[in-house]
Amino acid sequence: EFKLTKMKNELQYMIRTQSWQIKNYIIFALVVFFIVNTTIVIAQVKPAPDRITGEGPFDRLIIRGSTLIDGSGGPAIGPVDIVIEKNRIVDIQVVGLPHIPINPDNRPTGATKEIDAEGKYVMPGIVDLHVHTGGNTKAPEAEYVYKLWLANGITTVRGVPTGPLEWSLSEKDRSNKNKIAAPRIISFHVPGQGKEWEDRKILTPADAKEWVQYANNKGVDGLKLGAYRPEIMKAFLDEAKLLGMGSTAHLGQNGVAQMNALDAARLGLTGMTHFYGLFEAMYETSDIQPWPVDMNYNDEQHRFGQVARQWNMVKPGGEKWNALMDELLELNYFINPTMTIYSAGRDVMSARNADWHKNYTLPTQMDFFEPSRRSHGAYWFDWTTHDEIAWKKFYQVWMQFLNEYKNRGGKVTVGSDSGFIYSLYGFGTIFELELLQEAGFNPLEVIRAATMHGAEEIFYPKQKPIEYGVVRPGLLADLIIVDENPLANMKVLYGTGAVKLNDATGEVERVGGVEYTIKDGIIYDAKALLKEVADMVSEQKINRQEDLKN
């Protein structure tokens, strides 16, 4: 997000929206930039303002009469009353039987705040393990992204990273103290980040260990690694394990030939994100993907178009397939697939015209999504039916592996990586739940992946029990309330809800959408948050129109 290649988009937007005097200055600066190739530091995302929304925490909050999906994989149960004191769940009482009036004598008392949830569903807040917080050229204010996450029921995010190291740690601390309206933030970082390392490079195992120690002292929770050469990768992971830090990796094509998913898992990687390195660990007839002779990694249509052509290089159910799965299971390896972020490759038209873009996607964000050789993930230069078919076949194989891994006891978690490739923050996370169901996960398995297993991936490196991710006494009060059953239709978790014909009136309605998101005992009105996001989008559209008139 912070690459200089995005400079053009930012400057073009500024030119469109500033006064004529400033335009002349910007145009001059643009010319100078490209003549002298000066290094320019792009401004970071604006931190969230102090919190003025959300109620609580309360001395004794009681959620009355809900049907509970606790996130552990057990069936729904209700009606129950859930008692929360401050930021912690202290009791869950079954208070009756379905279709029979509740006897008030059997209910917990002493509430200082109540929510009537009869006929509604409660589940844990969603844990999204792959996020970034916008970017100055697309979503310049963190508030916009945070509110989209909360409005879609996301109570914990793992930034990989959310932004520059110091900025991310500041926002993490403010969220932990509930000074901002945001999910709780787990802060992973790319090696070499941090002001003290701006002029340094990691060239040796000693450098790698030194940076991990530095990051740990700063308060970083874990590492977001690439496909480093083996001795460097080992140094990162050895030191992270020693310090109780987590690790995940995007094993990109430039380095995957020397560090695939199995190589990294054997060195101690907690888990992988995306799919890079997975297929490469079980090729049948090659050791390296046979790229076209004109392949250029910096051409993103090459990069994202060709990677899907791996689909027929592996043999589902074959010896290498099963051997890889066996070893990953033995290593208790987490897979965070982020299918949602690549799904546009299967049908870019649907992604471009998703229901939520009209009201909730900033014009600057939509600009970033449009085909461009300068914006990352905007690789639709000449996207063809051939490309989409390759991605559809790739997903079939990918999903089969994920489902089999889950069936054999492997942990598959939820991540979105939204902000690229027509995927919008929050909404992209819910789409990931739908994709897991498409892969073969039943709805309870989907919710477990999005809640309990996500929390387990965070706490596993710390060798500590989870503190959230399941609705049960003793855990932190991170949960959501929705007025429709997500087990019947995952679409009701989208901020926009699901489309349904009302047979009584003959009218088409939207049902569902998260009603309340409770993070750390604080109640957020999810629909009010979406309204605030819609107002931000509307304001940017109006400002654009006004500036064009001028």
C-alpha cells in the first residue's frame, strides 16, 4: 500500500479535487517527481478519532432470550440469557424451551442494561486474520475501515500489517483501551519495518534475529514473512518461537521455489496465508511452475493470471497430496486461505458490481480497484474468459484440499485481505464464510473457522488458552446479534443483509444484517455504523462534484 507506484493515483485525485492554484503546484511536483525520481514518503492513513459511539461496558449486561451459536461447533441452543459483567461473559443460562413462553422466575436478575434478543441469534464476533487498514490513495481514514469491520460483525483483526509499525502499534493500543471504535487489533509486521530500521537491511541470520527482538520489544505480536531463503527464514522463526510470537507467510512466487509451504512448516511457521507455496509443495511432474517465456512478475496480469494455471499440476488424493496433508497435520499447521480476495478472478463482473459498492465504497477506493498498472491488484488489463476458467478450476482443487484438511482435523481460519481486487472491508470477510461453505464446510464448521479456530491461531504461539472466539463464561465479551439465522443463510451476516421475497406482502425485502456488535463489552449499533460509513461515501462524492464544478 505504501509503494511509490501508487503516487500517480494519489496525485491524479488531488489534481481533480483541489483549487486551480494548488493544481498548478501539484502538476509541477508531479513533473519533478518523474524527472528526478525523488523518493517521496506517502502520507499514512489518518488514525481513527476518539470514540464517541458505542455503549458500555456495563456492570451487568443481560442479553435476553437469544438462540446461541457458541462457535465451538456445537448446535444452536435457546432460549438463553447471556450475562456480561464489564467486558467478560460470566454466565449463560438456558431459560426455557422453544415455542413455550419463558418463565421470568427462571431468569438471571440484576441487569444494569438489557437487550431483548428473543427470536434472534447470538454468535462470537468474527476473527479476521488477514487485514490492512486502507491506504492514503484509496481509504485515507482508518475510521472508515474500522466501522465497516464492526458493522459486519468483526471484533478481532490481525493486521499483516495494518500500516507502518509505529502507527499500527498506536492504533492497537487505542483499540485495546477502547479509545476508538475498532475491533481489537493483533499486530503482525513485515521484517525490516520500524523507524530504527529504515536504513538497514536484513542480510544475515543475525540480522533476522536482531529485528525479531526489536519488534518484540516494540510490542509486535508476530511476523508476516515472505519466501525468504532457508537460513534467513529459520532465523526469523527460531527467534519468534523463543519469544512466543506468531508467524504467517505469503510465500510469493519470486521465492517459493526455495521456500514452499512444507519447507516453511518444517522450520516452525505457525501457518500460511493465501495459497502460495501450497500447490508448489505437491507438484507431480515439476519442481518449479513452468512460466511462459515472457513472464514478468511485475506485470500483474501475468502474476495473477498465470498462478491459477497450477490447477492441473497437482493430483487430488495422490501420494504427494496425502503426504503433504499428513505432515501439515502433524505440525498442527494453520491455513488461512483468503479465498475471498482472489475470487474476482473467477467472475470480475460480479465483483465489480457487488451490492455494497454503491453506498459503502469510497470513490477513491473504487478508483483504486479499476484497471491500472500502478495500483496493486488492479490487473484487469485484458482479463479473458480463459483467465476466469483457469481460476474456477484452481478453486475447485484448492477448495478440495481445504475441505479434506478440515475433515482430517486441520485448522482452517478466516482472512480477507480486503481493499484490493474489488473486495471491500468487512463485506469481503463475510464472503470468505460463503466460500468456505462452497468448499464443503457445513455452516457450523464455517462459524467455528471464523471464530474459535481464528482465536486459536492467535493464541497457539503464546501457548495460552483463547480469551475470545467462543461464547462461554470466563471469556471476553466479543459477540454479535443478528435477527436471522446465519446457519440457514450466511448472507444475513452481510451489512447489506439478504434479499428475500415477503410472500405476505409481495414485496422484496432485505433481511438480516448484524444488529449489534459487542466488542469487549461495548455495544455497537451495526446499522448505525453502516449509516456513518454511507455518509462518509456520500460526502466524498459530493465534494468531488463540487470540485469538478469549480
